[in-house]
Amino acid sequence: MELLKAVEGTLAESIDSGVVEDHDHHVLGLPSGLEGGAPGGARIEAALHAIVAARHLIQQAAHGVELSGLPILERAQKNLAIAGGYVATTWTTELSQHVNRRPR
């Protein structure tokens, strides 16, 4: 759990600072979910949501602890859906860019 929290913190700091990998800069239109987020960063955002979901699931399985508000499984499901959305959209965008670049 501590390792997941550390990775989660690192990813969140990366999103907050606007630092994205070079290969994410070309995925314009897929900024962080934050208002005014930098272009790219979709992979970082997807990873953050997936890690949050994993942490919730491990917490539920290991300790049976519920957080206030939504049940943990519902929170995990929402985070996994968001992560999956980022991955699917990024893949579709990159695929269409690749197809459009190919010589005809």
C-alpha cells in the first residue's frame, strides 16, 4: 500500500507540474483532466486512476475498510473506467494519426 501511495503521489505531482513524457506531447486534445492541464499526459492520468483503483481494491480485500461516501468497489470501478477511457481514447487518437501519416 505504501508503494502504491508513493507512485500515486509521484503521478499526481507530475500532472500538477505539467511534466509529460516526450511521446505524450503529440497527443494534443488529451490533456490531464485538470482544468487548464497541459497537452498530453493521458498515459499519466490513466496510470493514476488505475493505481487509485488498485489501492482501493487492496484496502477492501485486506482490511474490509470502507471509505466515507461511495463504497470502495464503486470507487474502484469508476477509476478503472476512467483509466480505460484514457487508454482507449489515446490508442484511437494515435492510431488515426499513424494512419493519416502513411504514404498513399
